[in-house]
Amino acid sequence: MNINVIKRYEKRVLFVKKYTQKEKLIALKNAKASLAIEGMYLTALEEDLIMERINGRMKNEEFLAQAMELARNV
């Protein structure tokens, strides 16, 4: 979710953009490509975890806890 604050006529208007599934997949592919340039790759489990968070099926705290657990087991 992206939050932008834009001034219009000296009033602040809050816009929250909802991304489509296609936009989410493109963002994930871009992140994977950036990691690959650095020689790092996501496992299927890591990708699944990220997709759960991106699609809103997991709270941020739960995501961070599971990501830390994955990192410990590497």
C-alpha cells in the first residue's frame, strides 16, 4: 500500500493507492532481478512469504517474525 500526501489549495489530501495483482507481481520480479544482480536469490518459501504479505493475508509483525526465523535457519 502506498500513501501519498498531496497539497491541493493549501489542504492536505491523503491518497491510498491499491495495487493490482499484476503490479504486485511486477514489483516482486523487479526485486528478484535486483537481488540476482547482487548474487542473491529468493527461495520458493521466501517468495511465498512475501506474496502472503503483499496480498494482505499476513500482518507485518507476523511477516517479520517469520522472515527472521527463515534468516536464522540459513
